[in-house]
Amino acid sequence: MLNLRTVQWMVLATSALFTVTGCNEKIGATTPVAVKPIETLSVDGVGPINADTPFNLHEIGMAFQGLNVTQQTNYSEGQPYHVITVKKDVKELLTINPDVKEDKIFSVMVHDNLVANGLGHAIGMKFNEIYSSGSTEECAAGAEELSGKVLCYAPKTGNILYLFGGSWNGPDGAVPPKDVLAGWQLDAIIWKPPAK
């Protein structure tokens, strides 16, 4: 049989547990889960990658030691091209795309919040949480494998693009109106080396 002190302790512990794990009144809230980043994206680069980093599996593998760095072949309009992926275990963090000659980096796509965004925006945020009314940067409809998505320049940058996804019944190749875009979520972030 439990004594009174034990029962009081159990009630206190249970009430503390419910206080800590209480319901979030914002059902359906899209606040991204906070994670400890392992790298950071900025206008200058993504972690150790910058405008001078060659598109080279060995070099990129050395830059991301402790992560899974692999090269794979993708196809666009029947033509093969290589990409380098960076993963933590099986979680895809980055896709690194080459230029036409496959000797320099054309772009880096960030897929996960384990790569922090120095601009303060996280994957999973809504369009209207990033762009205040009337301050939207230039946006364009995605094409090919990005069809049905929208690319917008990150606020006050010329080399970081935000890839938004959502639902819309409008024509393919068109950017949805701002009231529709407002609820779309940030799916990925694309860094391109700054123009020299």
C-alpha cells in the first residue's frame, strides 16, 4: 500500500508532466522543430562550400567529414549529369549541382534545418512568415523537376532562392497570387555562388 507522501509525489510528478507536455493551442502550427545545426548557410556559402570550392567528390568529402558524401547520376531531358549529395545517416542535407563543365559548383540545395540559415528563415516556415505584405522579392514558377513549386529570392539577397510548395489549381508554369502563396511552405533553400 502506498503511503501519503508517495501519493503526493506521484500527483506532483504527474501534474508537472502534464504542464510540460500540455496541448499547444495552435493546432496545425507550422513552426519548424528546433534542431542543433551542423552547418550554416549565408550569402557567401554553405558551411565550408563557397564560390571557390570545386565540384569534386574528394574535395567536398573532405569538407564534410563525418557525413555521407556521395556522387550520383541524374538525368535531365535524357542527358546525364552528376550531383553530389551530403547526408547525415540517411537524412539528405544538401544536393550540390555542377556547372555545365562539371568543374565548379552551380548551386547547393539545402533540404533540412540541420543546415541553419543565417538569414533566420527555416525550412517549414510559411511564405507570409518570411515576406511581409508588399515586400515580396522576385518570384518565378519552377520548371522541370521543380514544376508546381515557386522560387523566390530570399529577402535582400541576390544569390539565395527559397523553394516554396503548396496546392493551387492554377495553370502550370504560373506563379500563384499572393493570397495563395501566403500559406505555402518553404521546402528547400538554394544557394548560388555570388556573381564576380
